Amino acid sequence: MTASVVRALGLVAHDTAHPAVRSADPAGCRACGRGSTVLADRPDGTVVRHGEIVAKAHADGTDPAGHRVRLAIAAHPLLTGVLLPPLPAAAEELRGRPVTAWPYGTPVDPADPDAAPWEQAGTLIARLHALPLAALSEAVAEAGAAVGVEAAAAAGAGARAPTGSGSGHRLPYMRGPAKAARAVARMRAAGPHPAAVPVERAWQRLPAWARGEARPPGPYALCHGDLHLGQLVRHPAPDGPWLLIDVDDLGLGDPAWDLARPAAWYAAGLLPPETWLRFLGGYRSARGPAVPAAPDADPWPRLDVAARALTVQTAALAIAKSSAEGRDPDEAGMLMIDACTRIADLATELAPGASS
């Protein structure tokens, strides 16, 4: 992102924070004495903070209809205490990219892993999954977005909300599988790599819906689509309750997807068993629908496909990033690549006609 775009986004954050005080230079803000700070600058979004306001320029190519629906859902009263609500932004578009504004929240401290809010993450996701879709249909109607373009492309046809949702409007699908497909495409674009072979094999053994090529299976729930600890903040800062952030991938889908990244990390050896159980226990205590509620029930029959998809996604990104930087994948990346090898080998062993 160019410095001029970052500066323009800083002005959006400034003017949202101080609507009555326009400033040509938010670095010298006379309203609060604070400058603007770039929190993230990636192809999928640029985020700038000014005081207690954060402005985000979403990715190029963001579907406008689905984006409006997701914002309307985030603002719905039913999500109070679950998802950080948006604010009216001083501008809604910047060089063709949608722009949103949000309250600033304190993120998870990566330097203090023992304090990571795994139980709270599980509880929040369970509460998101349990929301009644019928009530959320009002948000869709008010957004005036009856069609989610990316949902129609993913499914081959528009998909209305599940039977019984009470919605006559179309809802966007959760974009997790589409992100996994983009990760594999990025790996392929980086050129041949020996570690890509097991990743490709594991990818091809996933069902079509997990590769973003077909409609996801039901029953549906409202899913986050990209859960990790970077998607939680404390609001009000610095020590308010934990809330989910980021609506870019929000939508209808299999709720198992939102548990899949921690599950994949646990299965690959990246997440300690006690941490996985903290997350899973938080989810179960809030009666999340993705896995059986009984503490001794096996969650893996429900999590297996989604966890394999997130394993492939993580491994593919590790290969793409290391190739771009001219280095080997790091230790975490190699663990995920090794997990892909096991996934592909097991699928081969279980295939009809495989030798015993």
C-alpha cells in the first residue's frame, strides 16, 4: 500500500474520531494530540488507528453486497457482547476499496502466551454459532443486499438462508474455504517446491465444499470464517471483555470450520493438549453446536474435514511465503507440511482397493 493511501486512511480515522474537527494532518491532531498509527498493511486489508478509532480499507475485489450484509450483521443487537460493532465511517470507500470504522480494542499480547484467552475464544465462537438466523434476516433486509456474489460463485447458484431461518433474503457464505483455495493458488503461483507435493495430495483428498468448490453442508450456523487469537480484542480498552473482530469472512457455513485452526494446530503438535482442551471446553460450556456437548465425546468426526483443510491452508501459505523470501519453511510450517503428508498417506491407505 502506498504512503498516500495510508495517509488517506489515517484521515478517515481522524475524521471519524473527531467529526467536528477536520484536520489536514492527523499526525498533528489538535483535537486529541495523537497521531495515526498503522496497525496492519497487507493485501487483505490495511488498518490505521487514530486515538480510540480504527479505520480499515478492505481488500481489492471485496464483494459490495456481501460486505454490506456482513456489516449489518455485525451491527445487529444480537451480536452485542460477541462481535465488536462498526461505527459510522467518515468515508465508505477509498480508491475502490470499502472502508469501515471501529472502536479500538486491546489485542492479545503475543509476548504472554499463558494469558491468551483460549476459553473466551471458544465461548465467543459458540455464542456466534448459536445466534438465531431468522432474527438476523432483518439486518440483511436493512442492508439492502439481497445477493452475495461470492456465495453464488462458490455454490454455482445463489443459496438462500437455511429452511426455517425466516429470511427471504440471500446471505453470504462464510469465506473460509475460499481462503483455503486462495492459499493453495498462492503456493502454486510461487513455483515448484518439493514440499508442495504432500500439500497438493492432501488438498485433492478434501471434499469439494472444503476446497470452496461447492455449497457447504448443513446444518448452517453464522460462522466467523477466520478464527485465530488475532481476531480478539478487549473493548473498552485496555481491560474490557473480549470480543471478536473482523467480518470479512463472516457468513453461513459449517460451524466446525471455526474450530478447525486450533484443532489443526493441536493435531500437528503446535498447540499443547491443555490449550486445546481450554478452547474446546470453553466452546462446549457455551453449548456450541459444532461438536457433541459431552466432555468425553469425541469431537473429531465433526472436525476432521475442516481441520484437514486448515492444515493444507497453513502449509500452503508457509511454502508460498518461504519461497518468496528465498528460504526453507520454518519449524511451524514444516510441522504443518508433515501433517499434510500424514493426511495424504492415511487417505491413500483408507481408499477402496488399497493394499493391506
